[in-house]
Amino acid sequence: MDYRITEDDRVRFKRCRRQWDFASSHRRGLEPVSAVDRVLPAALKDALAVYYYPGTWDWQPEMRQSLVHKAVVRALDDADAPEALPTAMALVDAYDAWASTIDDFAPVKIGYDVQGLVPDPRDPGRGLTTPDGSPVIYTCRIDLLAVDAGDEYWVVRHQILDEWQELEPLIGDEATLASCWAWEQEYLGMEISGTIHNQVRTTGALDHPIADAPARSRVHQSEASGGGRAIPQHRRLSARTSRSDESGHIEQSTAGFVRRTRIRRSRAEIAAVGALIGAEAVQMGGEPAIYPTFAAHCQACEFLGPCQAIVQGTDPEPLLAAKFRLRPADDQRKPRLGQATWGFGRGAAPPQW
């Protein structure tokens, strides 16, 4: 069986090995019994998945937005949080008004799971394996793969925040960079130009742009035949050869409560993250030393109680048995529109519409 390392595994392992030991499916695999997503951010992410669904990108905005509204209602009904509906609806409508002024790409895939064979840091030309010979796989979910007018591909991460995130953390966002590497492992020969961080601020006024605000020249998803873009669809040779060496180039634009940060990544930068994942995977295997890393993140850690019990020299097992459960072995998240491989041609439509 494959040894799979997720984005959450990497984050926890580097943040605090005790947290990783409690939560990783390769260790104790625990989660709080009352584990729930923050309702509004989760609903907005569902709405953005529908907003950027490739098969409806070229539809009339009113038709596409009606599907977004349905996604919001469905998400809040599932979370039993109907009281959040007015705020969520106002947010998605204001997002549509502002995003139309800065969207300069077309969606290709949304909510898409990719994976890559982790390289062995001791022999980079080979894949890393466990002692029993199982391959070590890195897996993650990409919010959105987009293509711009120059036929360059970008990994987009949606971030629902109370306040803007500073530029430095975006530049050093290893998780999004690892998504670029994983995509290229799954679609060999297809280059990712960089990352786009789509920040949506949930605080402040939800005003709309003025009526005569200029809109971006829209990048269409479908070709004239109505066939849509296929995966993999490599960049045209002219686009590949005309690209200048702009690695590290950053563009940031703000429209209302939406901030878009585009970071061009170098080939070396994307390749290096694979080697880093390999080095971390070697440390995760076997019997790694387990210890806490005390910092500000402790106050938000779901395992704060059991950790404090260990620090105080008491048995954490009764607390773990009462307030935690085994994490489901399989990903129980509902499929997202655009994840499956149905066509994008005329007459194509996702199921359950």
C-alpha cells in the first residue's frame, strides 16, 4: 500500500511533532469528536468552486451566479447554519462584482486532487520507498488551476481571511508551491508558471465597484468549437519560447475586499520543493523523535488539552478517549464540480444539476 503524505502532514510535522503524532494517519490518526469547519469560510470555498467551474465559465453571469447561490444554500444547510445565509449571499454577490474587474484567467480544473512520487534525497533519480518497498506519495488538493491569455498555467489558492495576509508569507507559502510540483509530477511536461493567492476578506464594507469601472478583458474557457480546454493542454510553442525570465516577479491588485497576488515561480524553486518533501518524508519514517514545539499556535491547537496533560506528567489517555476519535481512513469530502473527467463541450453538464 502507498505511504501517502498530505499537505496537513507536512504542516503539522514542521509546526509541532507532538501535534503531528496525534493527528497523522500514519501515527495515532485522531481528530476532535466535535471537529467542524468554520461555517462561513467553508461555504465561501464551496461557492468559489462553483463560481470557477470551467463548464459554466462562458455562461451568462446571471446564470452562473444562480448556481453559486445554490451552492451557498446547500453548504449552509449541510452545516445547519441558516443564520449565516444573508452574510454569505452578500459576500458572493460582492465577490462577483469585484472579481469581474480583476479576473484575467480562465479556470481549467477546480478542487482537483494531484499526487507525485516523492524523490529519494539520497538518490534523486529514484522514488522514495518505505522499508517494505511501498512508494511514498505526496498528495494535495488544488483549489483552482487557471490559464491566462498567454497560455501560461497557474495554481490558485483561495484564502478566506479576516484581514489581508502579508506578502512575505505568500512568497514563502510552501504548500501552494508544493501543489505546483505535484501537478507537474502528475502531468509530465506541463509547466506551472507560478502561484496566485486569491484572498477574500470577510470583514469591512461589502460595497460594489462603481457602475462605469473598467472590466478586465475576459479570458474565455471554451474554444470557438465549444469543445473547451483539455488536460493536458500544453502551452503553445510560441508562448513557451517567448516567455522572459521573470522568476520572482510579483503582481498584486486589490479590488474591494478581494486581493489577488500573482507570484512567478522559477523552475529551480518548484523542483526544490520536491527534494524538501523527500527530506521530510525520510524524517517521518521509522521512529522519529516526538516532542512539542511551544509557540503562539498552541492556543489554537486541537490537542492543547492532551499536550498539557503530558507536560504536567499526567495520563492523557482518558481525555483522548473522551474527546477524540479516529480520523476517517478515506477522504469523506463531497466531490466538487470540475473534479471529474466529464467533457466541457456543448451539452456537457455536471451531474445532480
